Amino acid sequence: MTIHVGIIGGAGFTGGELLRLLCMHSCVEIAWVTSRGRAGWPASTIHPNLRSTLDLAFIDPSEAEPVDVVFLCLPHGETASSIERYAALANRVIDLSSDFRLHDPDVYEKTYGQSHPAPDWLDRFVYGLPEANRERIANSRFISGVGCNATAMNLALLPMARAGVIDRVIADVKVGSSESGAGASAASNHAERSHALRTFAPTAHRHAAEVRQLCGQFPLHVTASTTDLVRGVLATCHVLTTQQLSDRDVWQMYREAYANEPFVRIVKERRGLYRLPEPKILAGTNYADVGFEVESGSHRVVALGAIDNLGKGAAGTAVQCMNLACGLEETTGLTFPGLHPI
């Protein structure tokens, strides 16, 4: 079985990660990849890690022809404004932007400060987190991407959310620089960015809306800061619970939630350097490491979620969704275990 895929907007970091994963996928043939500004350039010019692996040049989006699956890697707002054209290109559409993650147009407007360009399409898209929506993804034509920070928080919180024990959450999220994308800006200037630990969203982080949509409408307060990593997200979620919980109670919740999940690992060790989730060792993988610590004698549990923002937080999960939607083994092309040391 060969799945023919196309990528709209393949010159960015997420597009490059998709190309890396798909060109090594045993069931995929990449038919084309687009870039308005780089049409005619070999893709390996922009993504040099793919030299001798990918013999493909960027084309202009107007040249895209029908395929089995199209991945949309466009900036916020651009997908929704042209969704009918993109939907005509493929049997299945996987959008990695934020345009179709939220199903309520009022929540979208409140979160992004503008009305949705195509509100009638919101209900057609399934939120593309397999750990929460596996069956719907497998039967859907339209699949939204996931927010990288939302993914780290969602996977950290989902076991307790399902158990109904969350009263309130305060989440501190640390992110790598690749989350800002490939475009140059004052904040990405090396002299300003290097060795920085900079809070960029003290309150009102947009990905909080995705967590509320998936995990529930409990009070959620998120602060996000950049770190000196290139790849990686670490969400440290201070969960105030409705009752005192023991370590054993929380272990049971996490085991029930993730016992059969191929890409979620519960990390809570008693010895070693990596006793709790650490994004550094997840670079290039589709794994999410989750863990927790119960504060004895209180109603507080610290829940942790670590991912590669370009992997499980974007391209990796998108390929996982493609596998499900096309009837493939879910883990196909995604079992790279990461590197250590790195």
C-alpha cells in the first residue's frame, strides 16, 4: 500500500520535520512539497539534514495536484481562508496550523481576537490527539493539528481530568526556540535569544483553550517562557485536587490512561539523572514522557509533560493521525527512540 502525500508550506521547521518523517515512511510517497518563496529550490537546500535522502524540489502551491493525503503547514489564518481549495486536493486533510483546533467559534474569537474565517468548517475537523480521539481520527477526513504546549499539558493532565479530581491548575510551560518558527525576528536574533530564559506569555496563553476543550472547564492559568533549547516543551502543572490523593491513587490514574498508548511513557524513577520527564532526550521523537509528584498532606499534585514540539507537538502526531486515518499500524515510521547524549 502506497499513500501519496503532499505538503503545503514545506519550508518551515514543521514542514521539514514532516519531510524527514515521511521520506523514511515505508508506506508513503511524497508527491510534492510547496513553498511560495522557494519554488524550484531543492528541499534539501532549506532542510540540509535531508541531503541524499530526499530528491525533491519545492513547487508553487498553484502547481499542487490531487493526492491521498495533504498536510497543511501554513501560518495561523492562512489555512482557513482557503480551506475549500485545499480540501479539494486530497481524500484526507491534516492541518497543522491552529485554524481548526477549537470547535466553538466564540471561543476561537475570544482566543485569537478575531472571528473565524470559515466557521462552518470547525465541526468537520477532529482534534488530532490520538490519545484522546483515536476512533474519531480513524474515521475522519479532516484532522486538525495540536498545539505543542497544549499537547504537553493535555497529556500531563488527562489522567486526572478523566478521574474528575482536578479543582484548579497552574501550568508553567518552558519551550524551545523552534516553537517560534523559521522566520527571523528581533526575538530570534542570536544576541538576544542565546542564554535567555524569557517569559513571553505571563497570562492568557492561546493553547489554554485547547486544554479546556479536551480536559474540562476547570480554572486553568498558564505561563509560558522560552529556554535555551532548540527543541522541546516541558509543562509543569501544579494541580490542586478536589481531595487528597496518594502516590498509589495517581499511579492508578496514569496507568489506566496510558497502559496501551504506544507513544506515552510514564517516567517516575527512583534513581538516575532522568527521574522525571525531560524534553532533551525526546528530540526528534514522537514520544511524550509524563510524570508526577504528590505533595504529601496536601491537595497538590505536580504533573509533568515533556515532548519535542516539532515531533509529538506537531509533525509526529500528524503522521500518527495519517497512519490511523489510512488504516496503517499506528506506529509506522515513528519509532525512532531519540539520542543520548545530545
